Amino acid sequence: MNAKLSAIRSAALAPALALVVSLIIGAIIMLISGVNPLTAYESLLRGSFGSASALGKTLSNATPLILTGIAVAFAFRGGLFNIGGDGQFAAGAVTAAWLGVSLNLPGLLGPITVLVAAALAGATVGALAGVLKARFRAHEVVVTIMLNFIVVNIAMWLLMHPLDGFTQVPGSAQIRPENALAPLGFGLPGVHLGLVVAIVAAIAATIFLWRTPNGLELRVTGISVKAAKYSGVNGTVAAMIALGGGGAFAGLAGAGEVLGTYGNMTVPFVTNLGFLGIGVALLGRNHPLGCIVGGIVLGALSAGGQRMQFDLGISAHLAEILVAVVLIFITMETAFTRRRKVRASPSPLNSIEASNDR
Amino acid sequence: MTNEKPLALRMTGITKSFGGTKANDGIDLAVRHGEILGLLGENGAGKSTLMNILYGLIQPDGGTIEVDGVELRMTSSSVALSHGIGMVHQHFMLIPAFTVIENIALGAEPSQHGVVDRAEARRAVVELSERFGLKVDPNALVSDLGVAARQRVEILRALYRGAKTLVLDEPTAVLSPQETDHLFAVLREMASAGMSLILISHKLNELIALTHRVTIIRDGKVVGTVETADTSPQELATLMVGRETSLVLDVVDHKRTAEPLLKVRGLTIDDPKLGVVDFDVYGGEIVGIAGVDGSGQSELLEAIVGLRRATSGTVSIAGRDVTKSSSRTRLELGLGYVPEDRTTEGLVGALSVRENSILRRQRRKSWRRWGLLAPSIILAHARALIATNDVRPPNPDLPVQALSGGNQQKLLIGRELADNPDIVIVSQPTRGVDIAASRDIQRRMLDARNDNRAVLIASLDLDEIKALSDRVLVLFRGEIVGEVARADATDETLGLLMTGEKA
């Protein structure tokens, strides 16, 4: 257990240092633009954790981010870089919008069925990229990005035609209340059961990766394709599980936004959560449980950034710049772990080259 | 006598630490002009670190390097090159898609008004190759060349760049005996032309045959420099290991079983590297597959194990046709397999000993409780493997890449033998493994044979093939060109078969 704790500590060290360094850089930027960084960071902190409503904003921001983060981390454990979060998210969201409006089932069966269907929709989009990768050596980065365009636009078309709710803002009709993900309460506005779904998903992904033969096979594939073949792993199946599994988490994220946060899916719908998932996975060191932390950090920066803008008139873009700086520092893995020989976990950004080899 | 010649190179007090361990601890080494110096040491003794320091790839913490009496700082390999230090690595650094000339001239192109002067490069290369007997077609693509020819290109490249002191890292590891003889003739020619050579090797007989002096290092320190004429393989081994080591393996005659356990009939795969192959392995015998690098050993073993699909022919295990079975089925039918690549195929370097201990059999129900992998069961299995195979350090949570090559191999072979398979297939059993661990591993294979299992090994190390095998099958261009019994397996016979000169 002690060994485990120190492993966690050393895995968290680099992201934590990166966070600190980027806050310092952010402070320098603020000084240049004539803002007192202490006031600004105080406002950032207040806006993210300072009150129940601030915490609520942070956690509701974090809910989809945790899941799109796992979508990247999970695939990366299998050696594949999932940039398809946005498409998988849209597939999940549009599935939730369709079933959420039309499905009429008793009790919790409604939202559970919708969530499962949305996860399957995301998984299908991801697995498609996996098949193309394994069978035809189509690079998953290119394929998942292209699938984003295809799936997002199909979703938009569906929302404007068969699923059109004839509401004032173009999009689907409101979902049936019994299919909604209920607010979590605790005086945290905006936080719904989707957060529980995200945490359960993180635990499930962890158990899958470290406690099942399939998970071991996936991780072996991620480290060495040769060793996976030697261990009797079917490369196509492994790629489908990696990207399909990842897609399922992104699909859940989309469903959570529709069923818990917005109640319907509009045209256009929230975008970029899939891409931000890459940052969440980086912060979480590609561990599903780490993605919970990563999601909360990015969720807090975004909530606090809004508050900074409100209080001090600092552009919300500054918060976005901060996030970008944090992520750049995290990718500089050797900057904070210079003397360490064995890395806690590799960065997905190095995997593009590695995954080309299969 | 070489003794009277002045020093070409002198390294004094070279020290280098990585983390807490001293890879080089005050190493002194000197080579005279026209001398061939052997550098002997086990894996991890510090040979590579020392040579990388000489070649400017690593900066030492302390110590000096003098070339022809002038102290130099080797800040990069180009500095080393410009002072006449050349290196031929064990893994060739050639670009296969380029021609011989292009590879040799790359980075050192003679240019005329900024345009590469190919004619001049060719002239220089041809002259060097004739002078030292390094025969090679300058226009051939490197990808079309055999291993021995690629090595000649590497040597030519170093010479072309003006190397006067040449370091060769395990140059004979991939060569047939005749190719080794030829290489040695070339190296002697280079030495008599006044060049200095440093030969890194762990093959004691070769060091005795070729060198003038041998410097032995152990645990980062020089433990002795001996005149080759006054030493013996036994003395070198004792210096290298630090205690008396038996160089001979006791092999007691053993009667093989009546029926073969492994039958290979007319096997072909979708790869021209392997031809049509027929052979049997009986219980209670070790069959060795010899051949130069690239003659199809790996492909053959992978086809038998089920990692490559047969396009025709059959493979049977104990009378059962497994040609269509997956590698996992073959494993469960009693086929243990140790691939040549330890850390990226047989084991996963980044994963713990514990997780590696169930690899390839990860789907067995016996590791699970409540449907999930049970850490306690796996831990017990890992501990048992560590204990029975003397894996050090005995820590199941260490990543496999933190173990030495010898301990990795003991773990890997132990895991594959733990199921008591009828057939054990081992590729390169002791490559990169120190002497003591090699002996342990070879004994385990003899035990398996004495236990009436069928043992099939493939090795590029002929000494190992000869020491272990009851029968040797020689592969040449994917075909079995000869079968030699233990008593007749000499370097001469095997070498001629390996290079296709006698069929």
C-alpha cells in the first residue's frame, strides 16, 4: 500500500509542478496587462471553490470532462491516440436526445437505457476507427479527426430533420422528465447524477484495465505490439476495444450533457469537450482515476475564469491561456522528472510515432 | 614487437555514475599503434559506457582521454571521429534503402562546389576495400546485403572517415565461423598497417586468437590487463567473473523417446525467408537450429508456435495436428516458447515481474476470483517463479526492465517451463546473458531434456549450439541443408553448411 501511495505521489508530482509553473506564468501575463495577479487568483479560487454555487459550477463543468478524459486515457493505454472525442460525444448526445424524448420506461430504467445506448453509439464510432486502424493501417489520429466532422454533422442534420423539436432554438425537443439525470442536491446547483456516472465509469475503467485479462492485454498492446501478439492478443480486437471503449466514455459524456445539464440537444451543441479530454488525460497521467482530478482542475479553471472576468474584467481567454500553458508544461515530461529513469506513464503525445509501427 | 610502438590512445581514471551506481570507476585503458586490444567483461560491467565515453556519446564525470599523447575532450561523436576514433556498433547503423556508397559517404560527402562528388567517394571506397580485403559492391543497396557484408560496409564507413583507432562491439556475434575467420584476417591486416583496434567480446577463444592484450573489467573497474600470449580462456573467465567458473557444461548421454513429440512436415509460411521444412524433435533430446542471422530461424520457430500462419504442411504436438490452432491453444497443449526478444516480446519491460509472470496465459481461470484477476494469486505465482528460478532481486513489483538480462531470461524461461510443457522452444537462450546466468539457463534446458521433454533451440552462438544440442539442424536461406550429430558438430562442418558452401 505504501508503495502504491508513493507511486501516486510521484505520478502527481509532474502535473502539480506544471500547474504551479503555469500559474506563475499566468501571473506574469497579468502583471504585464496591469492586473494584480493575487486579486485575480483569489477571484479564480472563489469562482471555482469559494461557494456552493462555485463548486457546483466546477463539478458540472468537470462531469463531461472526466468522461472525455477517460475516453483518451483508455485508448492510450492500448497505444492509440483518440482524437475522436468530439464525434463520439456527439454520437452519444444525439442518441440521448432521440431516446430521451421518445423512450418511456418505468423508474431508473429510462435514463439507464439511454446511457447504455449512448455509450454504445460512442463505442461504435470509436470501434470503427479501431477497425480501420487494425485492418487497413489507417492512422487513428487522422481517422478519428475525420470521423468528428462526419459524426458531428450527421448529428446536426438529425437534429434539424427527424429529431427536430420545432423549438425556438433549433434542436431536439425537451427530453421526458423521467429520462433526465436528476440533480444531485447537496446545495450544489447544476450538479447532476452524471457526476456519479463519471466517477463510476472511472472506477469501472480502472477495474477493467488492471483486474481483467482483457485489460492486461490492452495495456500490453499499448506498450509492445510484439508482446501482445506473443501473448495471443488479436490486434484488431485490441484496437476495437481501445478506441471503442474510449468512445463509450465519450458517448456517456454526451448523454450526460443532454440528460442532466441541458435537457435537449441544440444546433450547434457544446463542442471541444472531446479535445479538452486530451488535456484531462494528460493531467490525469492516463489513469481513469487521475482523469477525475484532471476534469475537476480544468472544470475549476473554467469556472474560476468566468468569475475572474466578472470581478475584474479580465478576459476569460486568460483562463484558457492558463489551461493551454498547464498542458504544454505537462507534455514537457522531462522538465520535472529529469533524474527519474522509469517514467510513471508515458505521454500520449509520444504515441503517434509508436502507433505508426503497427 | 607491438610493445615498442607508441600509444595511440590512452584513457585514464575514467569515472561515470548513473544515479547511485558507478558504471565506470577509475578505468585505465591504453592501446598502442598496430595493436589489437581485447575488452572483456560481463554485461553491465561497464564496457559500453566506457566506449560511449570514448566515442563522445557520454560525458565522463572524471578522467582523461589522450590521443597520440594529446589530451582531448570528446564532446560529441564528430569530435571523436575527427581525431580518428571510429566505432562499429553491434547493431548496424546503416540505412537499408541507400546504396553502399551512399551509406559510407553519408555525412562526410566530398563536395565540389556544394555538389556531392560521387566519383571521388567511389574511388576512395574502392581503394579502401581493396587495401584491406573488405569486399563489397559499392552500388548494391544495403537492404540486399547479408549481415557479413553490412558489417564490412560499417568498417569501410569508419575507415572512410579517417578512423585510426577502431572500436568493434561484439563483431562476430552475427557471423559464421568462416566469416569470422575472414573478418579476423581483415582486422590483422588493419593492425599491421598501424591501426589500433579495440575488440569488445565475451568469446574467450576469439580474444585469445586475435588480440595482443586483453583488458578485463568487472563492476566498472579494471581487474587486470594481460598479455594474450600468457593467458588462457580459463584465466580470462575467472578474471571476468571474479571467481573460478566452469567453462564446460556437463552433458550426460540421454536416450530419446521412441516417438517424436514435435513433428513438422512440409511446413511453409507466407514469407520467402522460410522454405519447405521437415523435421522431428523427440522427447529427451535437444535439437539446435544453427544458421547465420536472417536464415529463417525466427520465422521457423514462430511458425511452429503459431505466431505465423502455415500456408502448407503440418505441425503436430504429441501426435495432434495443431496447424490450424492458435498460439494460445498450442501453449495449452504443452508448447513453451521463449522468443529471442526478451523485453519487448517475451516480457513487457515496463510491467512488473508480477504481471509478466502470467503473460501469454493471462486468460486462465486459475488467476481469477469473482471473475477478476486476483492480485494475491498472481503474487504467489510470481514469488514461486522468482524462488525456483533464482531471479534477483526477488521483488515481484519491480518492472522487468529493472532486472539484468540474465535475470529477465531466467524469469522468462522459468515462466515457460512452469507449466511443464512437453515441448520447449527457446530462441537465443543466453544472448546478452552473463556467464553464471548462462550456465543456469543451459542447465535448465538440459534438465528439461533429461526429463524427457523435447527441447528445440535456435542460436546464433555456435558454441552454445554445440554445447547443448544432441542434434544440429542447419538452416540456410530458409531450408534445412544438413543435420549433424553432436559428435560431428564442429565449427568447420557447421560453418560450411551455414553459408551454403556444402549441402
